[in-house]
Amino acid sequence: MIQRRSLSLAVLALSGAAILAGPALAQNLDAIKTRQELMKDNGKAAKEAGAILKGEAEFSADKATEIFTRMHDIAVKFGDHFPEDSKTGGDTEAAPAIWEKPAEFEAALVKYQDDTQAAIDAAPQDVDAFKQAFGQVAQNCKGCHEDFRIDKD
Ligand code: HEC
């Protein structure tokens, strides 16, 4: 008897929690936040590359590798944060095309992974070589944003 009562109380508590969690479940804010943080880091890495190209920061082969490695890690992780329940909310700029054309989005991710890996492998030793390698990588930003990001700024 006692057992059954505590069970129904537990069920009641659970359904209450489910009602409260409802809107949060419909918008997976954690996934949105995580992927936006990854892209912010991507933006930072690109800025550091830009500073080197403008002569505002010093080039080193180690720094070049670090920038491309950071970008490659982001390219590998980014695609894991687009569950169905994260299409809207949290100021996301993710375009519906991500879920409507998953094969194309996957291809854009793989291209970004491949191009950042190629830049790591190229291991540029001077600013000219760095400029060339970064140029290849940076085409991915524009390409993917055109198709898969709604820029709200
Ligand atoms: C494979 C696709 C893809 C590639 C490649 C890509 N991005 Fe993005 N980027 C996105 C998407 C999608 C968003 C929107 C994410 C969201 O708001 O949920 C985004 C958002 C951003 C943001 C805004 C982050 C925020 O919320 O503040 C910045 C900055 C950014 N990208 C920079 C870059 C740079 C720089 C590169 C290239 C070095 C790049 N991106 C390459 C898909 C991509």
C-alpha cells in the first residue's frame, strides 16, 4: 500500500517535471549554444590568421599549425550539434537547409575537414605559403554560410 502511494507520487512529480521541461525540450538550447561557441572560436582563429596576413601579428610555422588544427577540430565536432529539436531558438542562425539537405551539409563539413587537414599537412613556413593555405580554408566559411547560415547581423 505504502509502496503504491509513493509510486504514484513519483509519477506525479515526473509528469510535473515533464510539463516544466516542455519548452526547453522543443528548443535544444544546449546544442545551439555549443555549436555557436565552436563557430565563435572558428571566428577567433580566422581573425588571428587575418592579423598575420595584415602584418599586425608575427608569423610562425607553429602558429600557423595551431590555427589550422583548431579549425580542423571545430570542423570535426561542429556537425554533432544539429539535433531535430534545435532548428529554432537561442538566436540560432542555422538555416533550415541543414535539416532539409543533410547530405549537402555533410559534404560541406567534410570539405572543411579536408581543407583544414590539407592546410595542416602543407605546414606553411612563410607568410606567402600561409596566405595560400588560409585562402583555401577561408573559402569554406563563405561557401557554407551562404547555403547553411542565415546571417541576422
Ligand atoms: C560547414 C558549414 C560551415 C563552415 C565551413 C563555416 N561555418 Fe561558420 N557557421 C555555420 C553555421 C550553420 C552557423 C550558425 C550556427 C548557429 O547559429 O546555430 C555559423 C556561424 C558562424 C559565426 C557566428 C557564431 C555566433 O553565434 O556568434 C561565426 C563567427 C562563424 N560562423 C565564422 C566562421 C568562419 C570564420 C569560418 C571559416 C574559417 C566558418 N564560420 C566556417 C556554418 C559553417
